[in-house]
Amino acid sequence: MADYEFKLPWPPTVNHYHQPIRRGSGVRIIKGGKAREYAKEAGKVIDALGLAGEAISGDVAITITLHPPTLASYDVDGRPKGILDALTEAGFWLDDSQVQRMTVEKGNKVKGGLVVVRVNLFQ
């Protein structure tokens, strides 16, 4: 049984997560619009669940079950970054470096897509 279990919106793929911007003669990489919008949407859900500012400080294990919006093929490694960053930005935990073990699973297609997040605290 998970210490925390909740659902979040379907995240953007890491392929659309960062975008380059020109700054003088150089280029800087920032979070793209889709990443910022996802963090905002997920943050609202986390806040509504009463988990924003939870500020978990210990090590955790996380299981993410991806329920895609379509039957299109996708890689499981392209989605967790947005989820972990959204949890950090909402203050659910102090930093995603606390994740000691992460499992990512494919689930069934769900209209609109969603992810089920289960977090276990290490004792």
C-alpha cells in the first residue's frame, strides 16, 4: 500500500520539455511552454488534494502508471520528468533527488490521459 496515491493529468513528453532561447551570442535552455503549463495544471490538482506544501523530506520510492489518451505507441521514459518537476514545484517534496527508486508502468488508454502516482516513504 502506498503512503500517497493520487492522479495527475497526462504530462508532456520530455522531447517537448525544453526549448532553446537566444541570449546575446549564446543559447540558453529553458522549460518550454508545455512543461510550464503542465506544472501549473498538476500543481492545481496537488493543491486541491491538500498535498501542496507537504514538504516530504525523506527518501521515497515512486511508481507511475501511465494511462495514455490514445493507443499510439510511446516510450515510458519520456513522461516522468514533468511529473517529478511538478511535484517539486508544488512543494510535495523538497526535491526529486529524494527519489531512490522509480517504477514506470504502462496502463490502459483513458480518455484525456492521466497518470496514477504512488509514493512510498522509506522508513
